[in-house]
Amino acid sequence: MPRQSDVGQAASAKTSAQFAHELSALTAFSEAEVTKFFPVQEDAEALKKLIAAVKTATDENDKRAKLIGNIESVARVVTKLATKLVLP
């Protein structure tokens, strides 16, 4: 993979920081914790989808269907969350 330019690195860092801020507002995690546990953008986005599915006002069957439809990305996020919540 080619090295990212300085401008690309700065843009990536800014985007990650903004995303961490947004996710920390939706969870009990601080921005630093979001960045630490979800450094890969795809995982952070999967967490956001998981939170949205859980917070919806739809019935339980709709929530299950949304989660099952995103099972691969959700599984990675749930594993990281479980590790954070269970292990000190």
C-alpha cells in the first residue's frame, strides 16, 4: 500500500477525531476510549450502526433483522465491547 501524503494523513486524523467525538456522544465511552478501541474506521462505523439499530423505536424483531443483516461487522464490534466491559 502506498504511503499516504501528509495532507491525507492530516485529513484522516481529523476525520477520525470527529467520528470519535460523535460516537462518544452516543455511548458511555470517552473520545479517547472510542479511538483506542475502534481505531479502524470500519469498526467505528459498525459501532454506530449497532447503536442506531438498538436505539430505534422499532419492535424487537426489526432490531434482530437489522443486526443479523450486519452480523459480520457487528460481531467485531460486539467482541471489542465485550472485552472492554468484561476485562479490566
